[in-house]
Amino acid sequence: MKITKTAIAGPLIIEPRVFGDDRGFFMETWNQAAFAEAGLDMGFVQDNHSHSQRGVLRGLHFQNPGAQGKLVRVARGAVYDVAVDLRRSSATFGQWVGVELTAENKRMFWVPEGFAHGFLTLSDDTDFLYKCTAPYAPQDEHTLAWDDPTVGITWPDTGCDPIVSEKDAVGLALADVPAFS
């Protein structure tokens, strides 16, 4: 696998080895020993799958306490995936990094604990899969506003206004989130 660091310490772009022929392809999306050998010693407790149409924006979510690391990928379709640094002690606090994940490029994105996470679907019928290092705890979940001007995420144009849930529509400003130390 190929691991690429991002402009912010922590999030990583992971490109698995893909073996393809005229029948299709095979790839490992998770192998504990291989990831640990590459310096990514993660323990996952929950897998999630979301399905969305073009223009759906989910996030920016995080849990505090009970922070979750997430290994995310797209099985069908395409997303623009974003991680926002919520570690107050970090030199990159409030900064974001984004990566396009598609069924075709087969990239994965590691979003470590201490980051808000969200994505915008770029195509219809997008299946988004992610593994979490901590269980979902609704009482500890928070939402950073996807359009907070302080953070200034540059979301791609999907040809329509982002479709957000009621919860995501009232996300908190960066100044008001319960950030990490």
C-alpha cells in the first residue's frame, strides 16, 4: 500500500494494492498486520455504510469525549472528503484537508481522533464505508458547521446546493465546538 501524508499532521491518504484482470479486481481494504507494519496500529470496533445521492453533505461530525478515528472509502460513486483539525494544541487548529475518494481511484482516507469529519457526494448512488476506532455515542456527538467561514472549506460545485440534515444545518461555529486539548 502507498501512504501519503497530507498538509496537516495526522490525516493520511492510503492507496491499497489493487489486483485487476478481465474479471474485475481484488484489494485488501484492511489488514491489521499490514497496517501496523506501515505504522498504522489501529483497532476498529464498528463499521458503517451510508448511501447518498449527488449533493448530499454529511458532517462535519466528531465525538468528544469518545473520539473516533475513521478509515473511510467509497465503494460506489465519488465524494469530496474533509477532515478539520480540532486539536487546540495543534499549530493547524481549525485548518482542513480534503481529498476526492472514488470507486475508481480506490483511495482510503485516515481521519484520526481529534478531527471533525464530513463529505460531499459528487455522484448519484454513492456508497461510503468507514471503520471506527470507538463506538458511536450520540450523547458525545457534535457537529462543526460545514460552512463556517472561519474554517473556510472550499467544497466542490455539484451543480446544486448542498443537501444537509437538520442536525448538520445547525452545526456549531469553530469558536463554539468542544475541541480537543
